Amino acid sequence: MNHERDEPTAADLAAIEAEMPLIEAEMTLLDAEIRVITAEPEPTALDWRRMRRAEALVRRELVKLHATRTTPAPARAA
């Protein structure tokens, strides 16, 4: 009988942990976007600045995540 696993593996958990800063940055950006589109009567300069900072944070986290995934492991001394 083949049972599906119910629990994430250590590798799954490590991948989620590695992506958490990006996920949190994306949630911050979503919050800023919601503030801008629901602002009454219109978004303030602070709302726009908050959104620009959140966008920049997402970009930084994407770069960091990409760098950690593409950086080869250091060579071991023989």
C-alpha cells in the first residue's frame, strides 16, 4: 500500500524558510497596494512612498533568493 506523506520533509521546510523573507516582502507590498487603491479621497504621498519601499524590498529579496539558489557550494579542500 502506498501512503501519501502527511508531513513536509526537512527539505520542504528548508525551502519554505528560505522563501519566507520574499513571502513577507510580498505581503507588505500587497498591504501597500491595498492602502493605495482604497485611500479616500486619494492616496497620500506617504501611501505612494510606502508602496515604492515595498516594491524595492520585494526586488531585494528576489535578488537575495536568486543569489542563494545559483551560488555553487564552495569546493572542499582535498
